[in-house]
Amino acid sequence: MAFVAGAVNAGGFLAVSHYTSHMTGVVSSLADELAVGDLVTALAALAMMLSFLGGALVCTLLISFGQRRRMRSRYALTMILEALLMLVFGFMGNRLQQEIRFTLPSTVMLLCFIMGLHNAVTSIISGAAVRTTHLTGTVTDIGIELGRLAYVNVHHRQGRDRILANRQKLSLLILILASFLGGGVAGALGFKHIGFKVTVPLAGFLCFLAARPLLLEVRLLMHRLRRQWAPDEPGSPS
């Protein structure tokens, strides 16, 4: 998932000249433009923030819908929606780039919405431990764990608690960072060579991740329907 986020973020920057997952920068820009009275640019930043927020909101609604119904595919629903929106971006990007909404090309708001979906689903799956669309917290946590790893416990024999790094967490964080970086390189090179359609293989990868739980959900649904509509056996109570 971090690879997909990096690819969309870097490729999206080349496509629309905006990083669409960095809400810290977007909100800072909104504050700056409001302070200097540039309401047009402030409106653009607000539209980006609300698009990202909308993506996270829709993701939570879909997962909550599936959770209430005990669906095994509750996370897959969001991945499929994200994949469909990536296909829209890939095949209609040139047209959407010409459509201006709230002083922004529609492609910018679409990518912000996609990033909101993506960040929310990984955050919910991991219990808010992992967010794959931005790396400030990830790099900070890597620094913390490296600091603990480098610390020399010279006083632990005096009854003081040892300072220990969480090596498993550190490995995961480094993997996320490397995946985002690799995805960013792939996304940038992909957009350079094939343009907006760089999102098509990314959409295919998301569909691949979602396929197994969705197929299992369909099989369970078909099984329930067969049991519901099966004729009563002879001698069974009516």
C-alpha cells in the first residue's frame, strides 16, 4: 500500500503539479493565503483539504457498513472504489485536467479524494499505527527506534529499566519508507513515459489485493442463498 501511495503521490505531482497527500502543507498554505488575503488560492487549498477529508469519510462509511454486516470484504470495498477512481484518472485525466472546480483542475481534487481513501483504509486496518500516504511520522518513529537501538544501557545492572528498540517495528517502518520511495520512483518514471495511464497498473494491483476477500464474500453469499432457497427435504417440518 505504501508503494501505491508513493507512486500516486509522485506521479500525481508530475501530472497536476500538486502533492495531493500532504495535508500539513495544504492547511499551512490555506492559513498563509488567508493571512495575506489571497482568497482564490485559499479556496484551492480548502478544496484540496475537503477532498482528502471526503475520501477518508467515505472510506469509513464503507468499512462501517461492512463491519455492521460482518462482511469479510469490508476493507476490499474501499480498495475497489480506489481502483475505480484511479481508472477514471488514468483514462479521463487529460479531459479532467481542463475542467476547473474551485480554481483547481478536477484531477487535483480527484487525487486528494483517492489519497484520503488510501490513508484512511491503511490507518483503520492497522489501528492507526500505519499511515502510508505521508512519511513525517514514519521517519520520526525510525529516528526514535534508532536512538533506542544506539543507546548504551550502562546502568541497567543497578536496577534501572533497559532502553530497548522495537526491532520489529523498526523493520516495518523502514519497509514502509522504502516502499514509498520505490513507488515514488516508479510513479514518476511511469508518468514520464505513459502519462495519466500510469494509474492503471496500480488499480490492477489494488484489485488483486481485494479479489480474495471479495470472492470469499461472494461464495458465502451464494451458499446462504442456496440454503435459503433449497426445497425442504421430505418429512421435514413445514
